[in-house]
Amino acid sequence: MTDLLWSGDEAFRRKLATLSKTRLKLQVSVGALLAIVSASHVLEGVVQSTLASKGLSMFGLALGLYVAAHYSLLLIAKRTLKM
């Protein structure tokens, strides 16, 4: 067993190298689209004063924002590391 254990940084770089820029851009777009559609439903609930019934839309908004932010940061990291 002469294999050295990977440090967190090396493991991150190897994982990032396996992701394509096209896939990362697509996942950012999916997250943004989910956030936009969910936000429109949330705004509809605010305007009609039925926000309490829009729990799924609020979850979709939060999930969409998380996905877009997460993959945006991975895309920026990939560009920065020039893999």
C-alpha cells in the first residue's frame, strides 16, 4: 500500500476535473430556471395573499437558488484552476 491518502484539496481538484464546463453551465441554468418559476409562484401568492399555500413554491425557490449558486461556484473554481 504505497498509495498516499488524498488531501481534501487534491480530492476536490480530481472531482472538479471530471466535471465538464458544459454540464456545469447546464446545471446553473436549471437552477436559475427553477428559481425563476418558483419565484413567480411565490409572488403570485404574495399578491393574492395566499402565501401560506405556496410551501412547495418556497421550497422550489430555495432549492433553485442553492443549485444555481453551488454550480456557479464550481464553474468559477474550474475556470480559476484551469483544469
